[in-house]
Amino acid sequence: MPDIIKLLPDAVANQIAAGEVVQRPASAVKELLENAVDAGADDISLVIKDAGKTLIQVNDNGCGMTPMDARMSFERHATSKINNANDLFAIRTLGFRGEALASIAAIAQVEMKTRPKEEELGSCLKIEGSKLISQEPCQCKPGTSISVKNLFFNVPARRNFLKSNTTETRHIIDEFIRVALINPGIAFEMIHNDKPVYKLQKGSFKKRIIDLFGKVYQERLLPVEQKTNLLSISGFILKAEFSKKTRGEQYFFVNNRFIKNAYLNHAVTKAFSELLPTDAYPSYFLHITIDPADIDVNIHPTKTEINFKDARYVYSMVNAAVRESVGKFNLTPTLNFDEDPALTTAFHSRPEGEVRPPEIHVNPDYNPFDTKKSIPQGGPSAGFKPKTTGDKNWENLYRHFESKVDGIEEKPVSQQEMFSGQPEEKPMQEPGRFFQVHKRFILTNVRSGLMIIDQQKAHERILFEKYLEQLKDKRHPSQQLLFPKKVHLSPADRTLLADMKEELLNLGFTIEIKDDFTEVKGIPGELKENLIAGTLESIVENEKRESDKPATDRQTRLARLLAAQMAVKPGKTLTEPEMAELFDKLFACKVPETAPDGKKIVGIADIHLLEEFLK
Ligand code: ADP
Ligand code: MG
């Protein structure tokens, strides 16, 4: 039998290695940024085109390379950072495997210009699919500039696996943030499709967090500081009440390297203990400095996982450090566990910086905005308002309700209204036709027995269909704000919001995205002004969480989220006319039986069942 085993050519070996190191544009961004940091740069810029699919460019003012090193840097297992295996346990740089540039050059068209400070001329190298195209001396600034064009140009299968530009950009921003966060002594800039996304000046760790996540973090951060002979922990945690619904801001760095570690994450979560709402995640930015001999960084190709020699010790230190900070600074927990159930919505997030005022108790007659509310069709069902003002209690409840369920007043539902085009002056419903149970369910008589309706789910369905229609028809009823409201979102979140601008407009949000904040000029009629920031935060978080799931489209996601957010909650007393209206509108829906989340809205207890019940 002939020998059949042969060594793979370098280009093929590199392509295989690239499969591990470069999964998507963001992986290349990570490696290039890390190289720039390792090169000692204090000014780094990242330029991206089409979510990195067309261009990823990283420019630094670091040490640069000689022409020989420039050529060598693209060889596999070529590195200036370690000399032997023992060095693996003395690593202070981010890179050490010597395979990033070789991998990137195997699957893209790469151009590098590099020059050490003390040299007059730099060198320019072009490599495509591991093949050196040219290398010649060139004029360039001290430092290194690498352009990676057409990633995966020679691996179409890989290219096809890439997600939408929004998703890929988000991954890039994630990597950028991880590197920028822990290197506040370096100025960073990120430009995407010729537009600046971040411009970060040198400063403290705290300043860097604020520059990356928004000014509101100024008041939200609590310092963490702990030092022992073996390690030191420093950084910040976010006050419990600002914790998020997504794992967004959870950052561990070990010796300046971002790492993922579920065990340590548990240490932090535990330290917050009962201060965290059950479905929330703590946010933290923690830097552990430890002797490199006490960790193993060489266990994962992308170097985001590491092993600790004594993981339990690190766990207990992190836990203690966070507990101390929580205890010291959170003496008066601002969380209110006895909150009105109506407020604990599925998307409970607080408007920045402000304490959520108690709901309602504003006389709508004094509200100048009410008169301007734009109503897409029909008109407010005037007939539903009590003609007398005698019953103060009723009035209050009505107002309470009105501010939440304006939405259900907006669509014409009755036959008469539909045909005459005039809002019908509805008679008051017969007393006793609808009955509310435990401020949660609506009961009514139907031919076969007793109908039970879940008030929240019913309203969700009504609003969901309404929003979906608005999104499809591109109608955008909006309530213009007299004083536009500034909302502080992180630049990454602003980018995502910008991407959804058109859909948001159709839902009634008139939004302008400025350089360092977002200005809201108009909102959906149902939204209360003090909930604007919280709602936009929820929208962004929901999009981050859901956009990778292929099953839903963005319009459905948005309609579902807003409907859930604005629907009347259990705990609201509903008046007869309000229940009647909810009922009418529900049965004018396309799918009255099921809520947008698939839950059942309506059930009928058959009269025979009721008889049985009493036997
Ligand atoms: P590693 O970072 O693991 O050493 P890379 O493939 O990323 O491997 O880079 C190979 C070598 O190229 C590095 O060890 C370094 O000497 C050099 N290098 C890469 N990028 C830069 C840069 N931006 N500035 C200076 N030197 C660089
Ligand atoms: Mg590297």
C-alpha cells in the first residue's frame, strides 16, 4: 500500500487554524486591537465598513515592525511575545500564540503598513489568502496600520454563515468595548461606514465606563477595591436597582484580558443576593490582577477563557469584594419590594436618574398634551366618560385606567361607527354585564355559560394588532412633546436604535440620534412621558436578546414588546364601560383567543360545568 499521509501546505493549514481564531469579523477586530495594545500604542483607531465584511482597519501608534518582522508576523506560530513553553506562565501580553495574523491573512486580502519610530521609511505588505503579493518600502507614520478587506473572500461557506450587518456590527462593538474598557490609558476611536461611533479620550477606568455606557453611569457606579498578597480586585459594580434584563454589562478582566467565567459571575450575583430583582442580572466591571503564574491563559484559541490555579480563592475574594461594596454603599436599598403589582411589568426598567413617580393622579384635563393626542381613526369614545362628576372615586379609577389603556380607545369597533364613519355615542353598558375578579379577570355571561377573560392578555392582543398594523401601513400617530426629552443610551445602543428608526417612527416615536444622547420628540399616544427612557431601554435590550433568533421578525418583536409594556396590568380596577370596551375590541381582533406570547386569553366555563360545580 502506498503512503498516503502528507503535510498540508501552509496556506491550507492556516485556513484551518483560521476556522478557530476568526469566526466572524469581530474576531479579527479583537485580534488586531489586541496586537495594537501589545505594541504599546496609546492611540488606536478602528475603521469598519459594512459590519467588517468589506473592511476592517486598525491603526496604531505603537512600536511598529522592521521589514523583516513585518514579513515574519504573518507566519504561523510567529510571535515576539514568548520564547519557550515556560513563558506561557509569565504572560503579560494579550497575544502569545502567534497565529492571529497568519489566520487572518489566510482568509482575507490584507495590507499592512508599519514603521518603527526610529526608522525613516516603513514597509508596505500585501497578502491575499496567505500569498505574499508585494512588499516594498513606503512612507508612513510610526506605528502600524492593517487593513483587512473582504473577509472570507476565499471561503464562501463561511461568508454565508455571517449574520445581518446589525448583528455583526454588534459583535464588533462588543469586542471594541472589551478592549477599550480595560485600557483607559489609550485613546480609542471607532468609525463605521464613515460615521464616528466612539471617540474615547484617555482617562480613568470610571471615565472610560461612562464614556462607553453613558453619562448616567456617573451616579450608578459603586467602587470595588480589594487587595491581598495573591491578587487585587478593582473596578465598579452597578447599583442593584439599575441591574439589567440582559447580561449586557458583565465584565471580568484578568491581567488586562477580558474573560468569560460563569463561576466568578456567580460570585458577584451571590454577593448582591436579595438586592437583585429575581429576573435581573448584575452589571459589573471588575479587574483582577494576579501573578501570571497563578493562571493558565492557554486553554482556548480565542483566549477568553482561563484557568485559575486556585479558583475557589478567587471566587471568595470576588464575592467578598463585591459584598463589601454593596454593603458599604447600598445602605438604604432603593428597591421597593412592595411595589404596586401594576408596575412590575415584564420589562421593568427604570427611567434613568429619576425616581419613578407614583402612577397617575394627574387630572388629564390639566394636561395640555392630551388635547394634541393624534388619533389615527375614529375618535375617543366620548360616550365612555361618565357624564357626572359626582362619583369622585369612579373618576379617579377611570383616570388611573385611562392613562394606561388609551390605546383601546383608538380604533372604531362598532358596526355603526364603521358604516357611518362617525364615532358612535355609546350607551353605558347594562349594569352587571361585566364583572371583574381579583382585578385580573373579566367575567361575562355568554350563551353557553360563563366567559373568563384575562384583562392583561386581552389588552396585549389589542395593542399588538394595532401596533402591527401601524408598522405595516407605515402610519405613525405620534404625540409630539412640547419639550423634547433627552435619553442617555450608550453609543452601541444608539447605533441599534438608529437602525430601528423607521419602525420606531411608525410606532409613534420621533427620535433624533445626536452625538452623545438621543432626543425624543414624539411618542406613542399611550406612553407616559416618565416611561420614555425605560421603554427605549427595553426596546434596545429586547432587540439585543431576540435579534439572533430566526423565528421572529423585528416588526413582530417590537409590536409584542410595546404591547406587553403598555397593556393594563393585573391589579388595575376596571370600570364597567372599560371592560365593555376591552371586550368589544378584543373580539374585533384577528386572533382574539391567544395573546401575542401564545398564552390563552379567553376561556368558557360551560353552564353544565357550573352545575357540576355545585353538586
Ligand atoms: P501574537 O499576537 O500572538 O504574537 P499575531 O499573529 O497576532 O501573534 O502577531 C504576530 C506578531 O506580529 C506579534 O508577536 C508582534 O510581534 C507582531 N505584531 C502584530 N501586530 C502588531 C502591531 N500592531 N504592532 C507591532 N507589532 C505587531
Ligand atoms: Mg496577536
